[in-house]
Amino acid sequence: MKGLRAGGLERRASEKSLYERFFYFIGQGVRKYRLPEEDCASAYSDTIITVIGNIIIHRFEGRSSLKSYTYQIFMNKCVDLVRKRTTNKSTVHDTQVLDPLIMTLPDKARSIVQQITEKNEWTMLMQKLRELGDKCRELLLLFEDGYNDREIALQMQYQSSDVVKTTRLRCLGKLREKFLSTRG
């Protein structure tokens, strides 16, 4: 905690250490809540950011162990994800109903509808990527171009490939939220 409050290189080292210390929580979230690993990784990243912020502003008083404190925040974030997935709101916008309807169209019409749909989805994706901001957009586009996390870390000057992975998952989560908000 002292290192996190210190700032500079000591703070960065402490952040990395904290991130790696409880990384196994992700697997526990996957097993306990049956969430995709990507969602649990995003929840874990958000948890670590919250914990670091709370330590810095002295909100974490040490009445419980750091592990218990971090675990509780992480589990709350996982529960929020489960609630989000199980609400009627998330199923109302399910587009899988469209697929069987497309199959009833003649081949030529089906092809045209699919092309229009793909073009609209591509346009929306590009718009949402622009809304994310430069860092997220650049990172996601590099990943899409086939760069691995280590290469992206070097190119974008991130501390490690783990930081890139966490950032990428968080950016994907933000992108997903932007898509869901336009449908709701």
C-alpha cells in the first residue's frame, strides 16, 4: 500500500504486483458465476483499478485483509455482470430471431439483405471505435491486424503484455456496452 501511495516507478511496480497477486480470481469468477473469461478479466481489471484508487485516497482502512477486500469488490462486479445478463433488457435485443427469417427469403434477396446487414454492422463498428478514443481504437485495430499483446506493448509503450491484454479486454467491454446502448 505504501508503494501505491508513493507514485512514480514505485507505484507502477506496486500496481503490477497487486494485479498479478490476485489474478487467479478470474478463474474463480468463471467457475462460480459461469461468465466468459473475457468478462471476468474485465471485472478483475476494474476491481484492481478500484482497489488502487481506494488505497490511494485512504478509503481502504485495513480492517480486512487486502485479499478479502479485493475479492469482495471483484465478486460484486461479477454479480453485476450476471444481473446485467439475466435481465429482460439484454434478451429483448437478441438479433438471432432475424437469422431464421432471412433463410425464408429467395437466395438473391437473402444475399442482398445479408450484405446490407454486414455493411451496417461494419459502419456501426467503425463509429463505435471512434467513440472509444484513440488509445482503445489503436490497440483494438492492432490486435485485429494480427499483432500479439507483446508486440502491441512494445509499439504502444505499455508496461507489459498483461497490461495490454487487460486494456484490450476493457476496451472490448466498452465497445460492447456502446453497441448495447444503441440498441436499448
